[in-house]
Amino acid sequence: MFLITCPYCGTRDQSEFSNAGEAHVARPANGEELTDEQWADFVFLRNNPKGLFAERWVHTAGCRRFFNMLRNTATDEILAVYEIGAKPPKVTTVEPATPSGEAPIGSGNDAVKVMRPEEPK
Amino acid sequence: MWRNPEPKPGYDAVVIGGGGHGLATAYYLAKEHGMTNIAVIEKGWIGGGNSGRNTTIIRSNYLFDESAAIYNHALQLWTTLGRELNYNIMMSHRGVLNLAHDEGEGRGLKRRVEANRLNGVDSEWLDAKQVKEFCPVINISQDIRYPVLGATLQRSGGTNRHDAVVWGYARACSAMGVDIIQQCEVTGIKTAKGAVTGVETTRGFIKTPKVACVTAGHTSVIASMLDIKLPIQSHPLQALVSEPIKPLVPCVIMSNAVHVYCSQSDKGELVIGAGIDAHTSYTQRGSMDIIEHQMASLCELLPPVARLRMMRQWGGIVDTCPDASPIISKTPVKGFYINGGWGTGGWKATPGSGHVFAWTVAKDDPHPIAAPFALDRFHSGALVAEHGAAAVAH
């Protein structure tokens, strides 16, 4: 659970918001020219990164407006909130050192964290 | 119980992921396809991921023919797995109730009963009074917010012991010569001319022509090493257990509408499952409001539990597909196979999933039961839409 800062209402509990999936997925303008594979890509395929992710949220129990958010899915750290139509701002975040590893802090996965020889115990 | 070997320089096949599905895949590769020079690579310890986090509900009452085929295949294997592995997996066919709380849901569930019967899945409809007889603790009074109107019952469904299944498979694999390598994370997959040549790991490079990815919530992460984009989204799914009490819940209770499922372990703890968090995440913790919602539902369904204390709560990362059905498939990269997308209900399929996936990997050709779950269904539109039977909404 986390707190989300709605760009219109301010900081509220996450339970007031609904997630609306990946941001910046534009509907193809030339729909009638697309193949089945290209349509499937638009309809079904989404990025699912362990790390930086741009997504849409809607303040369902508040102003009911949509906005974009940058979040680190490996730690749930919220890095930026910005308006629909705006470009994602440049941010830095601590990503896992290996693709399926865990970030040093903020991960809920400590139980399966792999200790490597160079890491302090 | 199993050897703890150093990785060899090369294997005939490498299974990524030492959970139930991965170990089952290795077991059937060795047992039925003679591939014993293989390794299971696990980044943590075997059974420490979703195998140790699920609520171990076993059933096969899915709507469509394709799903009934694979889940019933698994159920058949479950019934004899303990004897086959010579390991007590504590399989208990105590029955699974799927409750209906409104007329529409009741009609949907009755349709599923008929579909199940046509597919040889035992299934029956109970009215509210019969539900009360089968599971006396359920509140069937009409004055609750979502009264229980009836339920489907699959008597052959039930629960088993997750650790025992994983350990039994691991011991059997190891005895056949399969190397189980724990604390070893795959960091990259090497290819040449469109075919797999090996895996990079935290313990060095391992040469192999076949890589079988069975990594549940991290399926997208592994696939992205080969630039394969999947229709999978990873979400946290929570569960919790209560303090142990005397026998109270004699079966598995599931409710899609009020969104809670519950059974009682042999230790006496109530094992309670929640819904997924709607946002994607790889952190193994979910939101409190999800648990609050499901506990409110549970207290209304089973009034005596209202003052029970909860002992543990945890989350796991589930890989959900748009049609709530798994992906068991070859991929555009030769020698790279995916078994994932089981979403919120993979445990019940463990032996069946491993069995048909081992065939797919060994023969480089989909097993007839696995064929409908290939990746190309998202292009053809031949989806297996099991949202109604998947229990956890996503």
C-alpha cells in the first residue's frame, strides 16, 4: 500500500485510486491496415518490467481524473506524477542489480534475496 | 533428500525455476523422455517462491474443454502422486464449494456444472440448504449483504501440502540424475542463429540447447532477456493464515462475488486467500484494503471466525494473462520454451503442467493438451477465457 499524490487533489491513500494500466499506449491510427499480429500487440502486449514503469491511475474516489505516474515496480517507489498528454520526466531510481534480483532496499522479497559473495551479510 | 551439486559446464536442457511446475517439468523430462542430463536452476531455494505462498487448492471445474483437459489431467496425476513419489503429499479430496450469491452467478455456475460433466469432471449443484449440510459453518441466512443462494461442489477437489510436493519431486529428480542448483540466478540467455546456446548465471555460463522458463511472476523478466514481449502482467497476490483452531471448515470454500477463499490446514489454521492488487508490482506485499475487504467477506460468510487472530500474511507475484489461462508454448527463439501465465491459480495444475510441458520441451512439439495454450492464440483470437472459473478476479 502506498500514498499517491493526485496532481489535482494532493496526497491520498492508494485505495482511493484505480490503476488503469500502462501509460503512453496509443491506439493505432491506421487500424484498417494492421495485421492480426499487430492488433494483438496493441490489444494484449504490455511492458511488464521489474523496475521503472509508466502507468495511468484514476482518482476514482476523488476528482475522477486520470493522470500518469512513474513507479519502480521492484520497490513500489513513486518517482513522478504528471498529467495525461505530458512526456514522462527524467528520474533516477535504484533498480535490481540483476534482472530478476531484488533492489537493495524497498523490495518485499527479502526472503528469497540471493546473497552474493561480495555483499555484506 | 537431494544432491546439492555444482553446475556442470553443460546440460541437455535447463529448467529455470525450482518451484512445483519447474520441478514437475524436470521430473517428467527425466522419467518419461529419458532426459536425465538436465538441471533445475533456482534463484532462491526450491519451493520458496509461489509454491510456498499459494493456498494449495486443487480442483478442475473450469468451463472450457481446453481448461478441463489440462486441469483434470493434473487432478488425475495428483491422486496417485504421493505413491508415485513415495512421499506423502497429504492430498486431501475434501471437496471444493464455489458459492453463488446472485441469480446470474447461480446460472453461470450451473452452466459450469453441465460443462464439467460433459468433460468428465465431477461437479454438482447444491442449493443453500444442501450447502449448509455439507459445510455447517457457512452462514446461509437471507439477511446478509450477499446471501448464499447455492454452490457448485467438486468432491474430488481439495488441498494438499505444497512443501511435500516440491520436496517429493526434488528427491525423485535428484535420484534420476537431475541437478537441482539453488542460489543460482539466470542473468542472461545466449543465442546463435535464432537458437538457444546457453544461460548466463550468477554461478557462471551453462551451455544448453534447451531452456524451459517456469518462473511464474518473473516470466516477463526472463523472456525480456530474449526481447520476447508477453501478454503477461505481474501482480501481488496476498494470503494469510489464522491461529490454529479445532476443525471448523471441512472443505474448501470459494466465492467469486464476495471474493474470498478459505480452507483449514491439518494444523488447524484457516488458510485464506485474497484478491490481487490491481497495479503491477514485483514487491511481495500487497495493500491493506484488499485484506480488509476479504476479511469482511469472510466474517459474514463464516461468523465464528470474526474474533480469530491472524498469524501470518504474505504476498507472492502472480503472472496474469488477459484470458486468465496459462501460456505453455514454444517461442520465436528455437530451444526457448515458456510455461507461465498461470496467474492466481497455478498450484492445482502442477503435475499436469509439468507433464505436458516436459513433452513440449522434449519433442519440440506441443503436447495435445498444451497446444491450445500456445502464444499464437493471442494472434488468432482463440482465447480460453476462464475469468469465471479462475476464482480470483484479474
